[in-house]
Amino acid sequence: MKPPLASRSQIFRYTRRACLLAPLLVSWACSNADSNGPNEAGGSAGASVGSGGGPPATGGSAGAGLVTGTSGSTGTGGSASPAGGAGTGGATTSGGATGTTGGATATGGMTTSGGATGTGGATATGGAMASGGAMAAGGATATGGMTGGTPDQSVGCGKAPPSNDASVMVGSGTGSYILDLPTNYDNTKSYPLIFVWHGHGVTNTSFHEYLNMHKEVGNDGIVVTPECVDNGDSWPNDASYFDALYDHFTTNYCIDESRVFTTGHSMGGMHTGLLGCLRADKLRADAVLAAPHPNGQCVEGNMAAMMSVGTSDSIADGPTEFQWWADKNGCTFSMTTPVDPADFTTGTPAEGGTCVEYGGCDAGKPVRTCTFDGGHEIPNWVQGAVWSFFKKL
């Protein structure tokens, strides 16, 4: 049975309207789906770049409506310790993480500029001094480095002096000595060290008061007056005694190793000359009193020399000895400058002494020679002439 014509017409209109609305419904649904879906433009991006020590990141992690950071953290000042390491600068971050609305875009990132900068370095009193320090600028660059502070100070600096210090072992024997230590001795201050060797037929006790070098030096140095090994009557024909004393005093006292001196009279003068030859690398100067020069091959060193001889001395001939020492130190023997012995004593110089210093000597190796109207003795101004010569070196 066919439906009425009016009903077919109505169905046709309804169907036509549905067809026209269908694309609009689909378009509306797709549009809603796009606007409500996930949006992560930017994502996690960025490379890590180091400039001056810290890692800068460009890009970085971002998301819609994420955290916005400004400035970052800044360290100023660094850490400092007195007489130690001092740091300036520190770590500085600029920029930060900045998020943009709707997308995650990081600009700036973490940037470290400058890195860690150390200035001043470490300073040790009486030890090593560091200047400069380590500076990081695009990496680690050391400027200055470690610089030795006082290399001439002996290992005995900082130690309390031994009690009852009066002897050392020399091989299998014992070498005793008189020690004159400054009354205000400071174990952090390095002192000159002076060895004084007596002549044949006398003791160190009598020679100690005869030459009086300890009174001339006073508190400005350490004076050691040895006795012959096992109270014998001669010095060894080598440097064994000196070496034992040198090791003992540089190990236990604060000694300026660049200012070690030796002097002696007659037999002690011969031993002084021998030490000046064998230990020129450790001695700064010697002063030979009334004795001939040593024989043999001498060690090279930065050693100055002084001699004193009486015009009527039968043990040492002044002109011969003076020429030998001047030649040894590269001086011009004919080029002299007078030095007045009156400058070395508070009284009247005995026995008409005269002193000269030579020109043209090798750098650091001056030579002073003195004569007097006498024989095999020591005038009252000689110890002053010796100490004034040592002091200026």
C-alpha cells in the first residue's frame, strides 16, 4: 500500500535538511577536538654550553604557562682565608628560565660567566708564597702559580733550639764547640751563621775571648767556635767537621743558608782557606787571617774572600796571598779602593793597619785584603773588618 503523497513530501524535506546539517556537525566536532587536544610547542630543547666554567643552556624546557625565572643566582665575594686562599668573583648566573604563554620556550638558560677566580693564592709565613692563583676564564688558566717565598731559610726554622747544645759527631769522634746564640733568638727569623777556627797551640775557649767575634756580631748572627775533634791539636784535612756542623745547625736552628761564613787564624786560617775552596758552594765568604791560601782544585761558588796579614808575618806572605785570592775571584789586582780600619773599631786601630777592596771582581765575589805593621797576631780592628765585610754580603 503506497503512502500518501503528503507523507513522501515531508520525508524528502526532512532527509534534505539532515544532509545539509551533517557537514556542519562534523566540522563542529573536529573543531572542538583540535582546541581541546594536547599542545606542547617547544618541548624540551636546548644545548648545554660552558662559558668560563659554568654550563649555560639555551632553549631549555618550556611549557604553556610554566615557571618564569629571572636573574638566577649570583655569588659574590667567594671565600677568603687569612694568609691563605682568597677568592673573588664567585659563580654568577644571569638570565634564568622564562616560559611563554601557550608554549614552552626557554631563553637565556643558565649562564655562568667568569667561573671561579682566585687571586692572592696561598701565603705561608717563612715558607712558600703563592702569587697569582687559579683563574677560570673559558676553562682553567693558572696565572702566577707557586712562587717560592724564602728559599734560603733552613729546615730548622720554627724549631725550638736544642738544650745543652755543645757538640756534634764527626765520624767516630766528637767535636765540641762554644755556641753564641742571640739573646733575643727568634726561630722564625733566619740568621747568618759564622764559624770561627782557632790556631795551633790554643783552645777554642782562649781564642773565643781573643778574637771576640761573638761580641762583634752580637745579636745579628749565630757564632760557633769549634774545638778540635776529641780535643786534638789539628783540624781535619777535609770538610768533614764543617759538614757535620753545617748539617746540625741548619737542621736545628733558623739559618739563612745564603749567608754562611767562616774565619780563622793561623792553623784555623789554613782550615778556613781549605773550606773556602772545598765548600764555596755553601759559603758566602771566608776571612783568612795570617795563613797561606789552599792548594788543589776549588769548588766553584758565589764566594767572597777577605785576608789579613802582618807585614812581618813569617807564615803568610801578604802580596802573594792577596794576588791569589784576587785572581781567583776575577778581580783586577791593580784596581783598589782604600778602606779605613778606623771604621771597624771604636778605639785607635793598632799596628797601623790598611785595607783595600779590588775592582773588576766577578759579580757577588768581592775581595778585601788588610795589612798591618806586625807579625803573626790579630790587631784590635780585624774582627770589625771581618764582620763589616760579611755584613754587606
